[in-house]
Amino acid sequence: MLVDTDVLIWHLRGLPQATRRLDQLPNLTISAVTWLELLQGFRSKAEMAAVQKSFEMRRTQRLPLTPAITERATVLMEALSLSDGLQLGDALIAATALEHNLTLLTGNIKHFVPTESLKIERFER
């Protein structure tokens, strides 16, 4: 299971449903893009350190961007950016899930629905 940024944000904001869902996972797997999106939202080094510690406790695996993921994201953007408004970050996260054959846990279903063959689990708030 690849966890999208929005689910982590809800967890960090204290939404119990998000924390419960993450607690059900054997480990936390995220895209490098998700980590970068979280980094841009931190308000302090202390907040960043707390999240890093939490990720260590959850045995978080951060999947790096690779040439294959970049190529998949490019194909997705070419096919869906004009017609469906697919954005860069979402294309890279979708491509990461596809490349690793992982289901994507997200509350932002509309961002990913047009992506063929992507397995999605809807997170309900």
C-alpha cells in the first residue's frame, strides 16, 4: 500500500480515522514526492523532527523516483494533464504506485481516477 500525502496530513492533524487506518498497515510506504510535499508544509524543525521520528517508528519506506517512474509519470501527464488536469505530484505518486504494483490509499480519488490500471483504496474522513 502506498499512502498519499493527504492521508498523512489528516493523520498529522489528529484525525482518528487516518491514524487508525495507518495503524492497520504493517509498515508505511510513501513516495519521495509525498515526503517532499510534507517538507514544504512543515512550520518548524521540531515539527519535521517529530514526523521523522514517527516515520521511523512506523518503519516507513520512502520509494525514490527512478527513471522508470519518471517515464510512467511523463506518459500519464501527456495523456491526462490537459483532459483531466493531472498535476505533476499526483502523476509521480501514481507512477510510483504503478511501478511497484501497489494500491494507493488516498482521499483525493478525483485526482487519480482517470489513471488506468491504478489500484485505489478510498480513504474516508
